[in-house]
Amino acid sequence: MSKTRNISSISAIILAAILLVSVLPVGAQNSAVSHYNSGVHKYKQGDFNGAITEFTKAIEINPEYWKAYSSRGVAKSAKRDFDGAIQDHTRSIQINPNNAGAYTNRGAVLRDKGDPESALADYATALRHDPQDAYSYNNRGVIRADRNDLDEAIADFSRAIEIYPEYAEAYFNRSVSRKRKGDVDNAKIDRAMAIRLDPRLNR
């Protein structure tokens, strides 16, 4: 992995799990949410298999639990099961077509699979549904940087940072793009901020 040139897109577990669009009994709803929250916890610990198991249990209780599908897709993507991830994000979108997060997450997988055009289409849809979606701006910037459209990439990373000022990956990605443009001083500032926010980015 390159020390300075590895720009990365990012998927996000959809955390809002309190309300389910469902007619399930309260007990079943609570059980589905419990499994979902357990899946989020296991994902954050790096236990992707455990997360997938918990999200699957939530889905078995409530087959319309769109957040669980998309979050399971994120966990599958972490295991590089890209086809399975796309299937889950697509199912989440089918259940809730206004779900910006699932479009963003599917776009990240499509980029990883080498389909940037489809990824860009998903990011555009996500931003129509949620113009404040920092992840989509960051991820669209990644594809623009892949294509060496550095001014547009920097604009996207900057917009992501404006929305989410502690978005470490966006600072890191903007640093790489600025360095490619020869703006070394600002690249160093962005890199230092990225590492301060997330020391794991010191690569």
C-alpha cells in the first residue's frame, strides 16, 4: 500500500436504529433493534462475521429492516464479499428508495469492483436525497481523484469537510490530491489534521 497516494472511499454503518417501518409487535421490534445494535458493536470491534450474523438475525425478525440490509452490506464489503454487499445495499434501496446511505455504500462497493460510472450514479442519487451526505462527497472525490480531476476532487473533499469538520479520511484524501497538484504546504496541513483526527492514517 502506498505511503502517500492511497486515496480511499468509505462505507458507513447506518446507525439510526430506533424506529422501524414495521407492523411487528413491540417485542419483536425491540429484539430486531437489539440484534442490529449488537451488529454495529461487533462491526466497530472488527468482528465482521459476528456483525453479519447479528444483522442477519435482525433481518430474519423484520425482513423489511432496510438499515440492517445496508449495514450487513458494509460488513460484507469489509470481508471483500462485494457481490453480497451490492445485493444487500440494493435490497435496502428497494425497501426504502429514499435511503441516501445505501446508495453511498453501494457506490463505494461499485468503485472497489471497478465500476466508477455506476458508483458516480449512486453518489448523485444519494446527494439528491441528502445534500448533506459527507460520505458521498468524499467518495465522489475519490473517483475524481482516480481520474486525475484534481480540482473537482478537492472541491468534493472540501465540501465533505465543511459538512463534517472531523472527517479524517476527507482531510487525508484532500492532502493526497493537493500534493499531486503541487500544493505541498496545504497538503501537509491536511495530512497533519487527518492524523490528529485518526492516527491510523499515518501511512
